[in-house]
Amino acid sequence: MNKAKDKGSGQQADVGGMRQGSLRHILNNTIEGIETSKAQIFEIYEAVNSELDEARKRLSEVRAEIQITIADVDRLSGEEQKEKQNLVKVSGNFTTYSEAEIRACYEQVTNVQIALGYAREHENKLREERDKLERRLRGLNRMLQQAEHLALAVGSVLSYLSTQLTGVVWKIETVQQKQFVGARIIKAQEDERYRISRDLHDGPAQDMAHLMLQTSVIEKLIDLDPAEAKKTAVELRHGIGDCLRDVRQVIFDMRPMALDDLGLTAAIQQLISKMAAREIVYATFGVDGREYDVPKHVGIAIFRIVQEALNNIAAHSGTDQASVRMLYAEQALSVLIEDFGNGFDPDAQEEKAKAEIEAEERDPLEEPRGHFGMLGMKERARIIGAEILIKSVPGKGTRVHLRVPNRTPRDEGSGRAASRKKGAKTAPRKGRR
């Protein structure tokens, strides 16, 4: 049932989510496409500009030819009038001029008229070409201006995409990562509930069933064999004690009662003692400053961060020795968890965490590989408005520093009366691993 629920939620994440870095990939592809378009726009601009220069040159040539043609037309018109007058003179005096002279006069008029007709036709063609060139120049100028405006607009878009949107995408990816961490926390909560139900079923529930069977045996032995009944009752009492201890452990894992009864400091001290008793981690514990109360949700977050840090030490540090110190200052509560184990490379760890995020997005059902604990601590710290700094050097251990601002005014009358003595308290040591 739980697996089916997880699978369904994973599918929703696939539908509604976006793989880490995909926005940046889309942005880069978009910028590349726009840059290609910008280059093409510049090519069009250069082609139009070259064509515009050629059109201007041809227009200048046509205008010069038109002036020359107009002068030829005017000259030929004058010659035509002169030859016509001469023809009228010759035609009126047939007796004076010979037939050859009259024919030559007619031919001269005809030749001038033909030349004038060609000149006028050429002038009309030149004027048409001039008009077309002028219209073409106006169109090319508009196209050139549009290309310039488009190039400027594309440049502005590129500048915006490469500067402003890059920051926006980074913020979006940060939000996506936070959403992923939140989803993982919810999944971790569901896994924890499943673990608790399994522990109750496999542990106290089975023990109680066995104890119920023992009570039936005692009922039968009371009359038949009182001594054996007494012996069985003693075993029953021990079994009830073991069952009660297991139930208390489950309750402590869910929510330490010491947080409500004794406060944060006592709850953390109890956690350290229990982990030492279970031979998980042996941590020294110390408190400095005058203790004061913190909001319940803040106390729970601090407790879980300390718990996660100690679990990480047990799982990854290669040592079972650690140190936990608390400093109650006026401005903030500081918690320092430290070990001197294997340590790790923070940069390499970050890359692993990113790889895990991408793997989780590809397969939501994939189990985390051990780096989510640090992300969970950071997310818990962010939720309560705290600062957390995790420093580690390979071979020199790891240091987790949590700083929680004190937003509650100090009330000397309501503060805890007892102040702890400075110095480290060592949890009781039992058998070493």
C-alpha cells in the first residue's frame, strides 16, 4: 500500500516537476538560438545596406542620363522645327529647288523626327526606372530601419536573458531544490511512520501476544502447581518490563517526552545517554550560559538536528567518539556537534548531493544514498530561521555549528533557576563496539 502511494506521488512529481538544471538548459538553448537569429539579422542588414548602396548609385546614374536625354530631346526638337521650316520653304518653291534637294529635305526632317522619338522614348524609360528606384530606395530604407530596430531589440533580449533571467533561473532552481527537500522530508516522515508501526508490530505487539499466552498458563498452574505458576509470573513480569522498555524507546524516537517535561537541554542529554547505552555513539556533553526556554517547534527542530548529526557520525565518520556543546547566549543559542573521524570534502559532497537530487527526480522510488541527512538538517534550520554551518576536512573530522536566534526576551524571573556548571559531562560508557 505504501509503495503504491509512493509510486503515485513520484509520478505526480514527474508530471508537475522539472528536472534540476533543465531551466538553465532551456535558457542556454534559447540564448544560442537568439544569437543565431541575431547573426542572421545582421547578415540581412548588410545585404540590404549593400543593395541600398547599389540602388542609390544606379539612381544617380539614371538621373544624370535623364538630364542628358532631356538636353537631346530639346536639341532635337529645335532641329525638327528648323527642318520643318526649311521643308516648308523648299516645298513652296518647286521651281527653284531640284527634286533631289526636296527629297533630301524630307529625309532630313524624317531622320530628326525618328531621333526625337527615340530620345523621348528613352527619356520615358529612364523616368520609369527612376520612379521604380525611388520606390525601391524607400522600401530598402524601411527594411534597413526595421533590421536596425530588430537587431537592437534582440541585443536587449540577449542582455536581459544573460543577466536578469540567469538570476531568476538560479532562484527558481533553489526553490525547486527546497521543494525537493520538503518532499523528501514528507517521504521520510512516512517512512518513519512505517518503521514505527513495523517496530510496534514486530516488537511489543509480539511480546504482548506471548505475555497473554503466559497469563493463560499461569491461570492453569495456580491450582495445579503454585510454585511453577509463581516462576512463570516472575518471567511474565520481566517480559512486561522488556515490552515496556521497547514501547518507551518507540515513544522516545517519535517525540522525546523529556522535551516537554524537562526541556531541550535535558532531552539532548537523555538522547546522548541512550545512544551510548545502545553502543551507537559515545558523546561528551556540556552546557554554558544560563538556560532559557525556546518555542516547542524550535526545540524539536534543534533536537532532530542533533540527533541527525549524531546518526551521521555513527554511519559515516568511522568513529564512535563525539562532542556536543550548547551555549545559551543573550542573542542566540548555539549548538556545536563535533567529531574527529574521517571527515569529507564539502565540494565533492555537494556534487554527490546534486547527483542524488537528479537521481531522485528520475526515480522517486530510489532509496537515498546517505547524503540527504545534511540537506534535512539545513532545511530544518531554515524553517526555524536558524543558521547552520557544516565544516569538514578529510581526515580531520566534521563540525556542525547551529545558531538559533533568541527571539524571546530574557525574563529573569521565569528563566530556569539552575545554571549548569561549565565543563563537559560524559555519557555513561557501557561495552564498546
